[in-house]
Amino acid sequence: MSHVMILSMLVFFGLTVPIAISIGLAAMGGVAIAGLPWLVIAQQMYAALDKFPLAAIPFFILAGNLMEAGGISERLVDFAKSLVGGVQGGLAMACVITCMIFAAVAGSSVATTFAVGAILIPAMVRHGYPAPFAASLQATAAELGVIIPPSIPMILFAVSTDTSTGELFIAGVLPGILIAAALMAYVWFYARRHGYGLQDGQQRLAVWPSLRRAWLALLMPVIILGGIYGGVFTPTEASVVAVVYALVVGMLVYRRISVRGLSVTLHRSAISTAAIMFIIANAGVFGFLLNRAGVPDALGHWLAEIFTNRTSFLLGVNAALFLIGMFIETSAAIVVLAPLLLPVAVGFGVDPVHFGVVMVINLALGMITPPFGVNLFAAGSIAKLSLEHLIRPLLPFVAVVLACLMVITYVPDISLWLRDVVYR
């Protein structure tokens, strides 16, 4: 049964059937082969969605869209430019910094791509950066949206494996900063080598005026993350606080969101939420059938025979996840694979929180790698470029993130030190 399910799912993927529908059709086939009542599908869909932490997903999506519509992202860009805009390559570095700050509330790389890229991709092109480079940088920097907490993929990992969401969030901080610093170092070197960014200081506000314009925007991640780690509210409750804060600032303070604009934002958020929840529901049925067939135990024994130690296991899993992430959407890959791989990882002595961070970072690379990199399509649509124009400038960025991933994989203290300080 499990072989037929997995094979049929891959066939549907190859036929470009949408991810959620592919998983659902494969699960329906599994139910038919196993002779189970069709009511099982509805039961397992409900069970997959009936988890309190999942309530954070629609609220964080809405908070990100409200930040974009309310002018918060625009002020964050101006503040980032005031910090590094005077350095050669500073505008490109500002892209990374803005994505890192925006990610501290939005939790979504696609939302970060559109919100920040709509401002910075045209600005970089005006300052002489090649459009393919600007779009590739934006797509890669937006990946921080699923690494810097709060992170929707980390919530999915936590729900799928019964791991602490708060611990995963705090464990993503230092890896996110490491990747951001590495990207900034590369774009500085690139700009110096090719002579780009000499005029990046033009139309740049001084630090203090930009801080005064952006202080409410900058206060948002402080309230959200401070509230979570200070024990004031849970990550799920924090998502509601983020929405309320973004709504008040966008409508009453900055006055950039009208009633009609709010309707559009709610509509966009509802569609994005429905797409993710539909994947989770279908993956819940798929995972139930795999567990019933004993696939996790069989996979554990198989991996234990292939990999003899923790080092080789992590290398093999990273290679496999990198390839999987290129073809399967991140959320779907996490809810299907995390429950299968985590017990094996724990058997090799890997901390569940560390493994969650490694898995999320690795699968997030699928957002910037062909053929289904959603960040690439988003950045390309802003820059009005087709996918093939982005491949060559993208390769160095992928190499930078991969190098950081290897460091994070084999130096677990990068993920766990801050977690241990806060929670233990």
C-alpha cells in the first residue's frame, strides 16, 4: 500500500497536479487499497487540523499582509538603508537586513519577498545593480522569513512532531543571523568586485530621522518575540497580538489601510491560509496511512543500516532534503517527512530542536531553487524576469546558504545555545 501511495503521489507531482491534491489523491488510493471506510479521510483531516498551534498560521499570514499594506515594510527599508546605505553595496545589504526584521513578524518567505522586494528590487535596479542579481538576492534573503522566528514551517514541524514551538523559535535566531551575515558579506564583496553600489547613499535618511519614522515598526518584533520568551503569551497568542498591532498602526497611526484595502488584505490572507491548511489536512491522512503500514519503523531500520554514525546520517539527510525541497513544497515536505525522520535522528543522538532547525533551513532552500522555487517566481514577477534569467546569479547565493547549513548542522550549539540559556 505504502509503495503505491508514494509512487502515485510522485506521478501526480510529475503531471503538475497541485501539491495538496496530489497528496490527497494518493491518500484516497491508500484508503481504497487498505479497505478502510471513507469516513477515515474526514476523521484524519479533522485530526490533522485540530491542533491549537496551527491557529498561529492564519494570524501570522494576516500580520505580514497588514505590514505590507500598512506601510510598515516601507519604513523598515528606510531604516535599514540608514544603517548600511552609505557603504558600497549598502542597498543590497539593506535588503538582507530588512528581510531579517520583517521576518521577525511575518513568518513567511513569500510575504517577505513581495513586501520588501516591491520596494528594493526596483531601487537596486535604479542604482545600477543587474535586475537578475537584485531579484535573486531578494528571493534568497526572504528565505530568512522561515528561519528567523516566528516561522510557519517551524510551527508545522512542532505540531507534526510534538516539539516545543517556543524552543524551535529561539533556536532559529542565531542560525538566521549567521545566514544574514554571510549573505551581507557576499553582496559587499560582489559590489566591490564589480563596482556596483557606489551611489547607494543617495536619498538615504540619517539614522535618527529614519528611526523616528520606523520606531513603531521596529517595536512590533520586540513586542512579539519579547512576549513569547518573557512568558507573557504563547506563540499562538502572539500571532493575534501581531495582527492587532499591525492593524492599529496601519489604520490609525500610519493611516495607510482603508476599509476597502482591509477587505483585500483579508481576502489574500484567507486564500494563503486555505492553501496551507489544505496541504496539512491531506498530509494528515497520508501520514496516518504510512504510520498504519509501519513505514516509520521500516525507514528507521533502513537508515540505521545505511548510516553508521550521526555525521553520515546528517549528511545523507541534508542531501536528500535538498533534492526533495526542489520538487515538494516546504509545508507538505515537513508534515510528511518530519514524523518519519525525527525518531531516526533522535536514535543517532540528534536533539529534536536542532534537527527541526536543520530541516526547516534545508527545505527552505527549495523556495529558491528551480523548478518550483516560489520565492524565485515571486521575485521574478516583481523584476519582470523569467526563471532562466535568475539561475546564474542565484547559484552563489545557494552556495552561501548551503555553507551556512553545513556549519549549523555540525555545530549544534549555534541552534541550541540560546535555547538552553532561555529554557534551561
